[in-house]
Amino acid sequence: MKKEKWQVFLIGILCFVTAASICVQYRSAISYTTEGEATVQSIAENKLRDQVLTEQENYNRLYVQVQLAQTQLENLRKASASNSEESEKLEKELTEYNRLLGYTDVTGKGIVITLQDSDSTGDLIHYIDLVEVVNELFNQGADAVSINNQRIISTTAISCNGNVVKINNEKVSVPFVIKAIGSPTELYSTMLRPNAYLDFMKSDGIRVKVEKKDSITVPKYTGTRQYKYLQVVE
């Protein structure tokens, strides 16, 4: 009986020690977790503080650049105001260059050619027909040409994808209205002369109409030009 009581007493002590150990470990775990969370929070705050400082430095740098640009702009304005004659000369030259390059709307006398597909033979107008007509117009002295309000310049591409014609990478369709600024009399007579390309198109049933105009407007080129190899000579 005494032996059994002694065993119960030992078991009780072991249970107490085990419970105490678990309690200590739990408190240690809570303390570690709290410290860990505090450490993570501290790291996050430091990173945020560094980011704010970096953004502030970027802002200060950009602010200085803006101030410098504004100063340079103001200097240019003053220089332009003090040298208005030179500024006007440069403005005229720029306007003339833009006119020659096709970057401005232009107006003048000329002719308007309207082309439509054939009703009788079923023949259609192809992109090569437009190319030939445009080449003849420029060869006969046209100063500016457009097709369906697409300005034709030195880099203009007239192409097709199936039955779809593209000019300056824009889709165009019949009727094709070709405007050409130049001498109305000379353009009219040369474009309608026997064996001209329009005469060839009419023989295929294409409907061709040519009109003289005292005033027509050819719109400016609205696309972008890219030069891969062109460089300015210093």
C-alpha cells in the first residue's frame, strides 16, 4: 500500500514538472513571436523610410531639371524677342520646308480625277493603277497630289492586301478621288491624251472623270517618317 502511494506521489511530481516546463516554453514562444513581429515591423519601417528618402531624392533631382528647363526656355524667349527679324526668317524657312515636304495643307488650281470600278466588264481598280496615275501627274508638273485625302509624298507607299488598297498604311476604297495642284489646262490635256494611262483604264471599262478646278485643297501628310540611315552633315 505504501509502495502504491509512493508511486502516485512520484507520478504527481512528474506531471507538475511537465506542466511547468510546458508553461515556460509557451511563455518563451510568445516572447519570441512578439520580438519577431517587432523585428519584422522594424525592418518594414526601415524599408519604407528608405523608399521615401529615395523618392524624395528623385523628386529633388527632377525639380532641379524642370527649373533648369524653364530657365533655358525663358532665355530662348528673350533671345527670340530680341532678334525678331531672324526669328521671322527662320519661321518662313520652316514653313517653306514643311510645304515642300507635304506637312502643310496647300491650295491652288488643278484637276480632280475620279476613278470607279467598271460596271460593264467587272474590272476593278488596282493599286498599280493608282501608282501609274500619280506618276503621270508628277511627271506632268503637279505640285501636290492626294488620293482620298491621303497626301502623296516621297515616302508614300501605295499597296494592296487582297482587294484592300492602302495608302500611307491607311485603307482607301472606291471611288478614288485624286486631287492634283498644277496647271489645269496642261494636266487636263496630258492626262486625257491618247495612249495615256487613263485612256488605257477607260479601255478596260474603268469609269474615269477628270475636272478642271480653279481652287482645290490638298491636305497635309499626317503620318510619320522614320529615317534609319540618314544623318545630318556637321
